[in-house]
Amino acid sequence: MPTVVARAPGRVSLAGGGTDLPVYYERHGGAVVSLAITRGATATITDRVSGLELASPDHDVRELITPEKYARRMRHPFLSREFVTLHKAVAWHFGLDHARLATSSEIPAGGGLGASAAVCVALVTAAASHVGDTMDHWRIAQTAARIEMTVLRRPCGKQDPFVSAFGGINMIEFLRDGTTTVTPVRISPETRRALESHLLLFTNGARRNSAVPLAELARRIPSDGQTSLALSELRETAYLMRTALERGDIATIGALVDRGWRAKRQLHGHVTTAEVDRAYALARRTGAFGGKLCGGGMGGALLLVAPPERQPEIRQVLASQGWRAQHVVIDDAGATVVASAERTASAEL
């Protein structure tokens, strides 16, 4: 029986986050600049003789849907258990009814690094290969976005599945008619090395539910002028970020990340926390060009753009506050099938 393993990267948004919400871009158009990172998610799909098994070993969750319960349990995939909703929705989309869908992730859930989108994109990639459907990165991204935003009704932005599917550094624009365009940002090898050496991600183990700040933002957009102005500033920053990347101007990249963070803080009261503000202020005083909180707000990973010679001191200062650092490495592959093999039926009984 065939086994397919697929992988998809997480993401770091450099500029424009928030303008990828439909309630905004359907009125004004949105734009983000994001890069895929090597930390990602893996999905494995294997045939079963009977029943649909959904597993997320990272969270010690497993659900078995027997044939007699399949029609009833699959009708509403968003009613599944928390960590296997994506598994059920992807199985439902591709008509899988006798298979095992399992995922693992290197991205901390609730860290603002696109963990759920990476899982969804990996599952879509694996499922498409499993059923013999040759999907390019565009169809993978569109399918994953529809599953999260329409089927599962999650109040999430649209950028994550596109970054995860395509990989690399991209300018992604969201037009008012619902069209999404993905344009790679072309940078020199020297700029790429410099960018990676200047980027640091800090985490402190805190998790947040992105649905809360994103739902608050979506509620504010139609009626709050200040929120719309802040989002327009974020959209403008995305275009400036593309230019700075193409020029290889790392200091300007850092300043634009800071500019975007200051605009993002104007969106609503749930963007940041006192702990994040304290860490960011320390990092800036210690030499960081700029930074931002990844994701919708209320916690998550803190991205910093900092000169390599200042990073040891920044690491030390933030470590005293409970933050752990890791470098950012850009992933160019995007969604990929990394293994496809035949297994014996007895392995799935």
C-alpha cells in the first residue's frame, strides 16, 4: 500500500501582516512580504484496510473514524477535536475514507510562525500525491487557504498557505476581487546571507490563540478609521520592504520592520503584551535595528533584525528575561513530497 510523506515550511512575515484579511483586502487591497523558514511540518498518509485514522503525535491526539460512522462524522469537519480538524477537512476534501493521516511539526503552535498553515499545506500536498492529483504550488496554496478559511471558518489571514506552498521570499498581493498574486523577491546571494545573519527569532514558551486578535481586527476594520489607516501604513511598508530587499539594504529592512510594528500596535489593544514590549525595548537599546511580534498578536515569536556583532549581547539580555534565540534560515523548496513508497497491508491492520 502506498505511503506518501510531504513537508511544508513555516513563515516569517516581514511586512504587511493584517492586510491579508478578506474584510480588509476586499475593500482596499492588501500586500505582504514574507519568507518561508526551514522549520516546518510533515504529513504522512498511508492506506488502511478499513477506517480513517487521524493522528497528531505532537499533541498526543488520535481519532479513528470507522466506516459506519464516516458519513456522519465527516459532514462537519470543523467539529472534530482541536488538533485533527485539519486532518479531517483534508481527508474530506480528497475523499479519503480508508487511510491514516499523521502530522508532526517543528513549529511551536501559537508562535505566529504559520504552524497551522504548514500542517494544512503538508497535508494537502501529501493527499494530492496519494490520490494521484498533480497539484502545483498555486493549487496547493488555494486549496489550503479554502480549507482553513472557508471549510473550517477560521478567522485567519490568507498569506500563510501561499508562503508555505511557494517557499522563498515573496511579495504577495491580495486584490479586491479575491485574486492573489505571488511575486518572488529577487535578492543576490550576498543579500540573502546578510539577511539570514541579521535575523533572530526569540520565543519564551508562551502561546496565544490567534483567533482572538484576528477576530478583533476583523471586527474593527469596517468601522474604525484608525485601524484602516494603520493597515494602509502596513500595506505601504510591504512595498518599501520589497525595494529594500532588492537593494540589499539591511538597516532599512530593520527600520521598516520597526515601522510596521509601530503601525501594527495601533490596530487594537490585543496586539502586544507588557512582556513583549519589555523584551523589544531591551533589544532596541542593545543594538537591534528593528523587530516585531510574529502573528496576530498577544504573544508568539519575537523577530529581530540585528547586526551580528550585537547579537551575543542581545541574546544574553533577552535570555535573562526568559527568551530563547534561534537563527532564521530561508526555505526555498516550499511544499514538497519527500517520500513515496509501497508498504505491506499488514503494517496498517
